[in-house]
Amino acid sequence: MGDLAARTAPYRAVLASRMRSQRSYRANFALDLASSALVGFVELAEVWVIFRSVDSLGGLDLAAVVLVFGVADLTFSLADLAFGHCDTIPTYLRAGTLDVFYLRPQPLLLQLITSDISLRRLARAGVGATALVVGLAINDVAWSASSVALVALALASGFATFAAMFVWAAGAQFYLIDGAEATNAFVYGGRYAATQPAAVWDRPLKAVFGFLFPMAFTAYLPVVTLLGLPGPEWMPGWLGWCAPVAALWAWLLALLTWRAGVRHYQGGGG
Amino acid sequence: MFVRTYARLFVAGFRRQSTYRLAALGGLVANTTFGLLKVALLFAAVDAAGGQLSGYDVGAMSAYIWISQGLLGSINLFGRTDMAVRIRSGDVAVDFLRPVDVHLATIATEVGRSVFALLPRGLPSVAIGAFVVGMSLPDDPAAYVLGALSIVLGIVVSATTVYLVAATGFWLVETRGVEILYMVVSGFFAGLFVPIRLFPDWLHAAATATPFPSMMMYPVDVISGRVDGAESAGLVGLQVFWLATTIAAGQLATRAGRRRLEVQGG
């Protein structure tokens, strides 16, 4: 135990300093929190605007889609809080400051992940958590030990899957550098996809967001399983239980991409 | 002479953007992915509503989706600008020493970059939409002329409005909170994810009281032929109104900010 504490001490010191620095500009931090909450709120409003004029989309009614939104947004925001700053790697690559990480006797990826933490995402996670609680309350959930386990499994797997997306994107930046927006298409596009009823997707979207980047497994499929809905023709209703498999696949993809990226990296020169 | 200076800045912005080819390709990938996701969701919504959703059929919805995705590279819905960075770092003091109007020079450069982005991101997005998904477009050539004017106005209004966000930096220094606020409101009211016609009346009224629909929603409505005749002329008129308002505000903010500017460090 003492050994673990000693080994994680440098990471904890960095994270604590990052948290302190964010809270030190109080007005800006408060505005940051409020704005982040507003981001989540407006995204929920977009869903509501569409459902105002139709009863159900892809087999989900408004109550069910609020639950999908809650699971997807809560897990994405928490992953964004812990892993979102991996997005800054193109800046490090261009400026050559990534090389500083190499000088420290710690694993590169672990350093990058623990180099920052975005506390403002807590506000957005709050919106997601509220949608989740409201969603669980207004839907007709048959509560049992297995349904509780399913929700817990979905939350843990969703977090892991979205976290893997950030790591995958960071690995791909070693090749792209200027093309960060290409990975945004799948990281932030993935978040958008995760809040949708996947039954409306056409074939290319099923391939990309159903399986390659398993976004349908983060929220939509667990909710279909939880509510006992029929689900889309191309996926059986029990598939929600396979969310951890999707998370493992996402991490496999992420770590392989990261490894390839690091091997490709030639240093910043200078 | 006056016009030539700003025309050169426009060309400089245009050429600067043309060097970021990989970034443009990345942007196109993002536009297409989001476009396909929007197609899936909004087409399903149109179907569920019985083929007509607030005046949009599938063809009009497709035109909305792909034209708005195509405009994304050219209008600023993020709130981040180089100008905000220059004000924070104090570099703007150097800009004030140059014999040009800082406000207009910034706008000219931004508009140049935005107009270039129509080539690698705007046209391909619309082409993908037209050929892969299919969309309805107007037959009347006059609609395209007015549509082109409306798109240019939208790009300029975007640059003049986001300049105001940067200008708050003269007073606030750190503008990230304002930028995020701008990002949230501008995207929603510009019709980024849902056409503002689908909003309930009170929300629609709130959106039209801001310059944001002028950046994306109105140009899309005009060039897609969803509105025609007097109505599209009215939308272009609204864009001109917001252009004049935001330029006047930008001039005032720059003058007041110049007196307020405090550059830290030596």
C-alpha cells in the first residue's frame, strides 16, 4: 500500500496542482462551470426540439432517449474530465515540448493522461447525471439485481470506451498533426452518435459507430436491454450486456494506435 | 488605396488558409461524419412526422444538412480567434501602431480565410450530399445569385460578431468563459444541429433576435430555395442589418478598448 502511494505520488502532485490552478481564478472558473453546464443543457434541448414534433424515433420515445442521453453524456463528460486534455498533443508535437515528457522516468501515456484534469467538465457531468436520474425515474424499469448490475456495467464500460477514444485520437495525432479535426469527427462525432437511437443508422454508420468505434454499446444498447425494447433488427436485445467487450475492443484499438504513433514519432528536434 | 489595403489583407488570409491542406481534409472528414449522423436522425424524424416536419421534406432537410455542414469551415461557431490571443498577450499594441484600422483589418483577414475554406470544405460537403444522399435545390438561377450574396454576408457577419467576443478581452483579459458561452449559443441559434424552424415559437423568436441565424440558417434557407421571393430578400435584409450593427459595435469596442488596453510585462 505504501509502495503504491509512493509510486503514484508524482502523478498526484501534478493533478493536485492542476486542480488548484483552475480554481485560483475564481470568476473565470465559475463562468467555466456555468458554460459547461450550459453546453450539456443545450445538447439536451436539441434532442427535445426533435422529439417535440414526433412521438418516437428508432423505437425510442422521449423518455427512453433522455435515458440514453443521460448514460452517454455522463460517461463522456467523466472521460473528458480525465482524458480530454489528450487532445492537446498536436500542440506539444508542433512545439516540440512532448520531448520533455521523455526525460522523465515515467511511462509516456500515463504522464500525458495525468498531466491535467478539466474540473469544469464536472458541471457537464452534472447535467448528464440529472438526465440519467430523470430517465431512470420516468421510464418503466423493472428493478432487480440484474437491472442494477446492467446500469453499473453500462456506466463503467461507457466511461472506459470514451476514454479509449481520447487515447486513440492522441495516438493518431502522431501521424496527423494538423489534421486533428479528422479524429474529432470520431471522438465528438462519437459522443453525438452515442446519444442517438442507433436503429436509425444506415450501413456505413452501423459499421463505424456500431462496431469499429463501438458507440452504440455505450448507451443505446444497454438502455434497449434495460427497458426490454425490441431493438434494431441488426442487433439482438441482449447485446447491452456486451458493453464491456466493446470497451475492451476500444482499448485494444487505442493502445495499438498509441504504440504505432509513439514508434512513428521522430522527436521535435532542437 | 483604402480598399486595396484591405483587399490585400483578404488575399493574405485566403492564401494563409490554403497552406493548411491536411487540416482542410480533416475538417471535411468531420463535416461528412456529422452530416451522415444528422441525415440518419433528421430523416428518421421527417419520416416519423409523416414526410413533412415543420415544412421540411427529406430533400429540403438534406439540403439544410449538407449546406450547413459545408459552411462550418467558413463561419466561426467556436468563439476562439487569433485576435483574442493577441489582446491577451499584448501583441495587439503592435497592431495599433500600424496605419490600418485594427478592426477592419482583422475582419478582412478572417473573411479571406473563410472564403478559402469554401473550396476544400464547402463545395465537397455539398457535392457529397448531392451525389451520395440527394437533395432538393432551386431551379431558378436568381436564387443562386441571392444565395451566394447571402453566404458571403453570413461569413462576414460571423467574423464581425466573433470579433466582439475577442474585444471583451480588452476588459476581461481571459475570454475563455465568454468564448464557451458564444460557442453554445451561436451553434444552437445558428441552426447547427436542428433548423430553427423546428423550435417552439418563443425559442424561434429568441434566436431571430440574435445575429446567429444570419451566419448559417438564413444563407442555407436562401440558397436551398426553402424560402423564395420577398421572404429571401427579407432574410438578406436582416443579414445586412446585423452586419451594420456588429460593425458599429466592433468600431466602438475597439476605440474604447484601445484606451482601456493595458499591456503587462516589459
